[in-house]
Amino acid sequence: MPPKSGFSRARNVDYDDDDVYDDEDYYDEGGQNAEAEDAMTADDKEQMRIGTIRVREALGNMSDSTSDQKIQEALWHYYYDVSKSVSYLKNKLGTEVKKEKTKPISRFDQAASVADQNAPTTTGMSTHVHVSHVKEPARPAAHRLPLRSISIPTNAAATDFFWDVPWGNVPFNRRGIITVDAPHYKGALLGGSSKLAALAAKRRKEREDAEAAAPKVDSDADSAIAMLDKLSVRTKENNNPSRQSRYLVRRRSPSPVLEAPKEPETEEPEVPQPAVVIESPAQRASASLFASTLCGTDAAAKQPPLQLPDLSMPLAAHQSYNTMDAFSGPSPDDIKRKSKLANGDLAESVEKLAVADEPRTKSKNLNVVDVFEKSGMKRMANFVVLGHVDHGKSTLMGRLLYDLKVIDQRSIDKLRKEAELIGKSSFALAWVMDETSEERSRGVTVDIATNYIETEKSRFTILDAPGHKDFIPNMISGASQADFPVLVIDASTNSFESGLKGQTKEHILIARSMGMQHIIVAVNKMDTVAWSKARFDDIVKRMTTFLTEASFLEKRITFIPLAGLTGENVAKKIENSAGHWYSGETLLEALERIELPQRNVRKALRLSVADVFKGDMRCPLSISGRIDAGTLQVGDVVLALPANETATIKSIEVQDAPVDWAVAGQIPTLHLTDIDPVHLRQGDIVCAPKEPVKLVKAFTSKLLAFEPVLPMPVEVFRSTLNSPGSIRTLSARLNKFTGEVVKKKPRIVKPGEVARVVVQLERELPIEEGMRVVLRERGRTVGAGLMENVA
Ligand SMILES: Nc1nc2c(ncn2[C@@H]2O[C@H](COP(=O)(O)OP(=O)(O)OP(=O)(O)O)[C@@H](O)[C@H]2O)c(=O)[nH]1
């Protein structure tokens, strides 16, 4: 059966523990194929049928050796993209033939064999007994016995080797000089493989190199802190370089705290040193007489391991040996310890080990609203790039970054070469945003990618959303941080139409229901329709009807004909004469002009957590997300909900630069202390402890229906935080524009209608009046609305 279920697609994706995929639609826990196949929509089945035929045609001769199952698995994997499936299958079939001929030696095996050659001959816990034969009387070379080297376990005695030899009559072939090597560990794991040995050797070398390169720690206190840092949690990002940002693109799982948080030098006095301080005099005491007696002096202790064959007793040379009263007095250790206790030094050191209770980061107690209003900072805006899959969102953003010189020519050339290597040269610009190998090999955006651009007047945060329907929860997360959307539409024949039936429509409705009022519609790939004005006008007409139905005001909609791939009307006006009929704004000009929603800087703090990164001991947790209301500053104590735990803001970054404060509308990264990382997750709310958001289990909502709505089970999303729940009651159908009750207790609400409904949750969520919620059912968005009050 080709498509096993949504699970087979989702499980390869690094979702960073994003629990939105707990949705039954994404995981087929039982793994029942039959059920999964049933889960395919009629549309899916039809696409699969047609796709299979097309792939067979394209495979030609190879088609005979490929089963329907393989073809359909490829189609499922590439979301019915015939050309990607064909090139994958061709590659696979080619490789399978090659594989049968030779099995290349993996790099790992090569490294292992090198390590084996370099490794000492002793193994694990065994001792080598080398038997070098004494010169035997002349005999023909052929009768001479070879030198023997026999390995016996350390716990076996050398006599075991001679147990059968008559006393005083050792045959020549058993005579020799026996030397016993000191037992030492080779570094291999017991019973371990050479590969592990190679890996261990490599790691050891890296560690030694790193230690040599690391700045020398001055005191034991520093080394203790370094040790604590080593104990800290490793982040996923650290283990997965493929997800690290190469340009300025930020992903949902970067780990900014891995790099030392950038703090302005002037702030240093404000941030006290960590409370763990170990006094430097607490150093290792010199060896006691007893230790010296056994192991020699300090200098001797630094020597290489004890050589067993050298059986001369070190104590024999010791001055005090002959006196026989070596242990009569207290050892130097005891003397030192006693004097320390007397001075109270040790007690003091132990006290200093205690972790301070008070917050470590002092607040500057700024009046942030005042500072913000006087700062004269550039306009800050966040936009989300929406649209149906493959309509060119990432390419368009890659082009914008390139034209604004955020990305240089060399990087683009490099991406182009890499893309050409896997036959996807047209995706080079999209790869500026789509960074993971998953996204690149599939040619599909999976997660939100963040980047920044700056113009004369504004600083923008770009949130590039995935277009595929399977990744709608990620799209919701991006949309919940944005001020307005840039909707990308593929103008080429049939693409616009299929997008309208698909995610173009769903994305628009979600964006509108999240309160976005202005929209830029980028009519993309105009080069594919020869810059046809008629096509552009047709798209404008049909989209205007749809957008106004979704309650966008016509005057707040901006259409721009453009081509992301070639850059016309993106940052520069079109030069091609075919497009001279358009004299309006470029995308960049429209971004500069668009009106932004009012910032609620004077209200209580509300920040929706979009990302959580684990850090180190000093700063265990960092989060990022949009401030929906209020302000915050370094040193503030904030409340995390629903965990109901407080944290202290140690430092703040906005657009990757360290700052002292942030205000509503910005998407800062907060480095937090005094909180256990388990208490914060994506979708949580961070608020002012004195004015917390209440946790609710039922609420009334004004809902815009995308699908027929009845009392039914739904998944309730507030940003990415979600809970299973249900639409408990349909209270009334409302007039879309005035909000007046049209009908009480309707039995059904049709798509496009607005209703007041009561939503019941299975677990409490932090939701309050004015917050936006999205209701989904079996992977479809059924409606979105505004929370009115607690039910
Ligand atoms: N001819 C032409 N092709 C374009 C244009 N813009 C994008 N494309 C192509 O469209 C394909 C998809 O582009 P992407 O940028 O990956 O599309 P996307 O909307 O980001 O895709 P998802 O994020 O996966 O939904 C690529 O092959 C691009 O080269 C354009 O202006 N003209």
C-alpha cells in the first residue's frame, strides 16, 4: 500500500517536539494501512491514479522493473510531484544496479581501519607475554621456530604457560625471555568494534584539541563552572548542523544560547557573576607520606604509568623508610585540613557553593514606553508569506534578500551549484529560505523560516510559511506572529485555479481570522504567462471577490504582478516591455507603505511563545515569540502559562541584536533564568505576574465558518498551543458586518457565515477576551474566531 498514513510523511520531519502533531491526523499509531488508505481523500486517490500513469510513461523501459507500490510511495513522498518522483525512481533503480556490483567502503570503515593500524597491539584488559626465543643451536632454517607472542589474561600466571614442561628440561621451542608489558587500556570498548574505537579516538583527539585551544581557566572556580556547563543539556540544534543558519535565516529550533549570549560590555557590572564560587586556595594538597611511599614523590606521580617489569621498590630509596616510623605522625593532608578547619576556610568555601536565592539579573527599571517613544527607532513590521504549495513563496523571499544584498552573489552561486547537483537548479533562490536537507530534497517548505530585511524607513521580519496542507499548524504559528500577510499566487495556467481550491483559500481565511486587515497579493510567475495583462486582471477580479467575502476591505488589498525567479517588480521595476502596462508599486514599495496595526504598548504584557530553545546552566532556557501587548525589559520577572511558573529575563535580543527592552509588535528572543525548562513550551503565554491570563476550559467565540459547523469535536488552536475540544453549542447566527443576531440556536452554520458558539476544551488553555482561535477537524480548518468571554 503506498501511502501508509500521514505518519510516514511526518515522522521524518524534525518537528522539535511540536505537539501540534499529536493530532490523530498526523500519527497513525496503530499503523493500520487500511485505515490510512481510508484516510486518503477522493482527491488524493485520483491524484495517485493519474500520477502513477504519468510516472510509468516517464519511466519508459524502466517502468517494467518498478512496481506500482514503489511508484506510489514516491508520489506520496513527493506530494504527487511527477517529475520529482520520476527522477527519484530513476536514481534509485540506477543505484540498485550499481549496488549489486560493488559495495563501497564507507568513510566510517576507512576511518576505523586507519585507527586500527595506529592502535597499540595490546587489547583491553589482557597482558602480552612476549616470548623471544633464546638462540638455539644451529639447525636448518626450516626447522627454526618462529618468534612467538602469546596473549594471556592478566589474572593468569606466567607459570600457566609452562605447566606441562618438565622441571629443568625446557625444550628449545619453549625457551625464551619473558617480558610482561604493563597492562593498559587500548581505549576500545570491551568487546567493542574497531569503528567505535575509531570514533572514540576521533572524539578524544577533538577533545584534546578543543582543550588546547580553549582559553586557560584561571582558577578552580572557573573550572567548576566549566564543568557545570558541560553537564548542561545539549540542544537538538547542536547535534544537527543541517539546521543551523548559514545566512540570516532563523529556524524554529536554533539555539542562540549555545553561543554565549551577546551582552553589551557596559552591562557587565549589572550582571553579577554566577553564585557558584570555589575559593582558589582549595587546591590539591601534596601527597602524604603514605602516598609518597607507595607511588613515589609528586614528581614521580607525574611520570608515565608504573612499569611492572621494574620491580625495584620506590620506598627503598625513601629517606624515612629505614626509620620505620613513617606513619607515626599526621600526614601533610591531615595537617593542612586541620589548619583550614581552624581558620574556617572550608566552611566559608562551602557557603560560597550555595546558589543565591535572589534574582541574578538586576532591572534597570526603565520606563520602557517612554524610552520607546523617544527612541525614534525605525518602523518595525512582521509579515508572513502565505500561499498554496509551490506558488513561489520561498523563491520570492530569496529574491528579495538577494536584491537587498542580505545574501551575496557568492552564496547564491554556491546554492545554484548545489541545487544543480540534484537536478533542482530552479530552487536555488528558494534554498535561501528552505535550509534543511528534508526541504531541499523534497522541494517543499516544512517549517517557518525567519529572516530580516531593512529599508530606509523600516525593519521587517519575514516569516516564510509552508504551503503544503500537512504543515498548516506551522503556518498558523507563523501567521500568529505577523502584522500582515503577503499572499503569493502562481499566475500560470491552472495553478491559480488549483491553489484557490487548496491552501490559497485556507491561508487567507486563517490570516483574516487572526485579525490581519491589510494584505499584499503577489501575483507571481508572470513570466510564465508572458506578462499577460488579461491573466493578471482575471486573477485580480476573482481574488477581490474572494477576499472581500473573507471580509478584507477592498482598499486594503494590494495586487502586484511580479516574477520572483527573475526579480521583476520585486525590488526593481520591470524592464521587460511585455510588462510595461503595469506602473504600480514594486513589492518593496508596497511593504514600505502598508499600514501597521496599532501597538498595545500600554497594556499588560502578553507574549505568545513561538519557539523554545534549551541553553546551558547559566541560562537554561530561551524563548522567542511576538509581544502581543505591553513591554518587557532585562531583569523583569515574568509568568509562564499554563505552567504558572515565574522566570527572570536575563537578556533580550531583537533581530539578533542585544537590547535592554522590547515592546508590543516585536518578536524578541528572551534568555531566561530561574525557571526549569520543562515549564515552557511552544504556544504558551508569557505575561506580567500581576496581571495574568486566566486559564479557561470553556468560552464563547465569534466564529467565521470555513466549513459547515455543527456541534462537533474539534482541535482548538491558540497560536500553536492547542487542546482537543468540541463546539458545544451554536448560540446564534450573526450578521457578518454588524454582529447582530440573525437567528438564535441555528442547527448548522454554513461556510462564510458568522456565528456565536460555545467551545469546550479538554484541558485548560490560557485564553482571554480578544485572543484569536482556530478550530480544526481531521486536518481541515473548520473556522476561526475571536474569544468573547469565559463560558
Ligand atoms: N517561472 C517561474 N518559476 C518560479 C517563479 N517563482 C518560483 N518559481 C518556481 O516555482 C517552484 C516552487 O518555488 P518555491 O519557492 O519552492 O515555492 P513555495 O511556494 O515556497 O513552495 P512551498 O514553500 O513548499 O509551499 C520552483 O521551481 C521555483 O523555481 C517565477 O517567478 N517564475
